[in-house]
Amino acid sequence: MDQSTATMTAVEVEGGKGPASALRAAAAPRPQPGPGQILIRVKAAGVNRPDIVQRLGFYPPPPGAPATLGLEVAGEVVEGGGRWKPGDRVCALLGGGGYAEYAVCDARHALPIPEGVDLAEAAGLPETVFTVYANVFEHGGLKAGETLMLHGATSGIGVTAIQMAKAAGARVIATARGAGKAEAARKLGADVAIDATLDDFAEIAKAQGGCDVILDMVGGDYFARNLDSLKTGGRLVHIAAQAGAEVSLNIMRLMMKRVIVTGSTLRPRDADEKARLAAEVERVVWPWIAAGKVRQRVDKTFPLAEAAKAHAYLEEGAHVGKVVLTVG
């Protein structure tokens, strides 16, 4: 068969944007790898909140990326390149296109699936691990012996951040909404787990001696309490703003505490920067996975054709860990 006319099943957003029910499986052209890219036969794809934001029409893919949703996959290399040959099992960070039977990516943005990690787990690693490493360890500068506080402790990011921080020798204070989720965070390794619906996390953090780094995906009214929670010289790192992007800042409090406020997104970074980050993740985090210190927790899987159900489930917020689509 002429590969340029080959088709595959992929998930599209009917009408270009809409609710979860707008997602449907459809025939699409099979992607062709360009220079420096590899073609992956997808076996599993992670489902992430940025996918939901894109589906709603607020997070367009970067230039050159597929319009199809999906920022991370696991599968088998079909057409190799760089260090990869056909048959290699990889997980990969994508600019888009993961909700499909085949996906292409920069060969430098793929990593070998660690021994003992199944495909569903592997599909949930790239987006979360890259995000946590870049924001907690690079931007936040978390070191052994320091204290990390993170919000959204039972999200895919939260589950990963707890384990990575503990693997690095840090102490973890985790917040979650509900007693059950707080208990899940404790079981994942958090030293202190807070039910944010009942308790003031800032007061508890201060009673615990304060935090060196805070990873925040909430924003809004959490901002002032995050500043209260930080030690002098602390670092506040934002990766989302689910409760609102507009905050009020008292500059004097920032000055007195010598706090650094920063944040980042992963998807718009250029290819060379993502390649650098992939190499660092493989150097630092992959040994933790091999040692069993970090594992991705898969809450629930859905077949590719049921992507709408997967999005609806993620939006309900009851999950602990990752939601993953399975292919084939």
C-alpha cells in the first residue's frame, strides 16, 4: 500500500470544539515522519487536562503540531530514526496527535519504556514526568531535605510529584479536595496530607515549618495562602490556574520573604528544549522508575473509541492518577 494514502483511526472534535460528547473516532490520514522524526504504532495514550482545554477551543496546538488531541503515547516504533529502530518500545512526548493509531514525534522526545512498566503506565509518564521535573526541580530548585507542597495531589501531576520529590529526598505536604483523596496522597508517600475542603493549608504548612517549593495548579485565591506557606527564599511555581489566572499580590510581602514566583507550560517549548529536558528526565528520573521509587498510577483506561467517556470521567474529578486511552 502507498503509505502516503494509508489511513488510521483517530479521535476528532466534531465541529472543531465542544463538550466531551463532541469527541468521536473517525478515519484520518496516517502521519508520515519527517526528518528527525519517528513513527509510532500507538498502544496507549495519556489523557490530560490540556486536552480538555484544547477540546473547548482555548489551547490551540503549536505551529506544525497535529490538530488531533493527545500529548503523550506509548507504543512500538514502526519507522525509526536517531537512536530508535523498528520494534523498539517507547513512550513519547508529543505536540499533539496522540489520540490515534499512529503518531509521529521528534526522535529526541521519545524514551525507552522502563523494564516492568506496562504500556498504559508508560503512556502516562511523559507529560507528567517532564512537567514535574521542569517545574519542581529546575524552576523550583527542590533539593534533598527541603519541603515541597503541592496542590491537586491525586491528579496525574500530583501523584507523580509526590513520588519524584520523595525519591529526591524531599519532604512532601500534599493538598487534595476530600478526606478520601487526602488519604490517597498519604498512601502515595506524602508526609502530610491536607483535606483542603476542611483545613487551611497555609496554617498547617506554617505549623510544619513552612515550604521551600510550592507546585500550584489552582491559582486564584490560593495565591495569597501560598505566599503565607512559603519560607523566606521560597519558590512558588505555577503550572495551571483552575481557580482563576488573576491574582492579587502585595509586593511588600514578596520582598520581605524574598520569594520567587514563576511558572511554565510544556507544550510551546521548542524542539531542542524538549530534547534537553528528555535527556535530563532519562538521566535523573528513569533510574528512580527502574528502582521502583516512581510509578505511574493508572486510575482507569478507556478504548480509543470511548475518548468522550474518558474526558467526561476526567472532568468529574474523581480519579486518582492517570486516565489512559488504549489502542488495539
